[in-house]
Amino acid sequence: MGAGCTTSLDKETFNILTPYDQKMIKKYKRQCKYKILSITDDPEIIDFCFVDYFDLNGVYIERCNNISFEKTPKNINYFQAKDCNIQNFDKVTQMQQLVYLDLSYNKITDISIIVNMPGLTSLILSNNQISDISPLASLNNLQELKLDFNLIEDISVLKPLMNLGCVWLFNNKITNLESLAQQMAIAAGQSHHHHHDHYDSNLEYFQLQPQNV
């Protein structure tokens, strides 16, 4: 197997796994490198429970359109399912050790389930159809947030999130980002350089980092 990808599966344990899990373990056991598994354009991928039998930190999926999330890995820290035609991701909350979640380029409208993932430090939901981001209020550990290319108007919910260092909000329907800019300046412990008092919906991008707010 590739570096960093090990499994303690013995023959007896392997034989009692589902045929799907057996197939996926055989298929990808040599493609894990540096504790990461990357899968692209695989129509056979349905769920990811099989990756718990590898020694992995991260799973990165792209353009795999049959994902159900009924079975999810328990032991990974980083998970991406990008451009996978996802609408419902409720079962993702079973991944209790996640700190990084990327579900960009999907068809997500409802993120209410995100309240059950307080450990997240990075959340990427770019290029979806999200309008209500109020569930983010509970993510006090969040440091990086990407919400560009959505349908968001109100970002006041982000103001109390004092750990936020990087925020991407461009191509939404937001007209005023000043309150968030001020909050991030305070969180960074630096003087707030002047930003325009008014941000219209044609704003190309908005990105604040502690060193330049």
C-alpha cells in the first residue's frame, strides 16, 4: 500500500464486510498516499465507510454523483465532496472528528444540520444555493469560511464568530459588509483600515485576513 495507508484487516474480518466495502478496499488500497485518499469521477462510490479501514486523515472526492452519505467514515479530519450533485448532507454530521469540510459546487440550499458540527475550523460551501446562514452562529471554532457564489443577503450572524480570520463572500446579494469587517479587525487585534461603507451585489470579491483587515 502507499505511504501512510495501512489497514489492520485480517482475512476473517474482511470476509464479513459488505461486498461493496470489500470492492472499494481492494480498489483504493494502493492509492492512499500520505494519509489522504483522493477519488475523482468514480460512479461506483456510494458511501465512504470503507475508508475507516485505512489509516487516513483526509478523503477528497470530486465529481462522484451517486453519494448517499448513509455510511460515513468516523476517523477522518478532512473531508471534501466537491461537484457531486449533493443536495442533502445530513449524515455528514456522523463524522465527529471533522475540522475541515468542503461541499462546494453542489446544490445545497439548507445548512441547518451544520449546528451539529461545532468542531469545524474550516467550512467551504462555495457555489451552492444557500440563502440562510443562521445555523453558522454555533460554529465558534470557525476560522475559515467560504460562501462565495450563493444567494446570501444577511451576514449579521457571523459577527459574534470571533475566531474568523478568512471569509469569502463575493457573488452573493449582500449590500453591507462593514459590520463584519469591523468585527474581524477587533478579532485580529489590529487597527481596522478603512473599507467602503457600502458593498453592493456587484462586488467582485471580499476577503479579509488578520494581517490586512
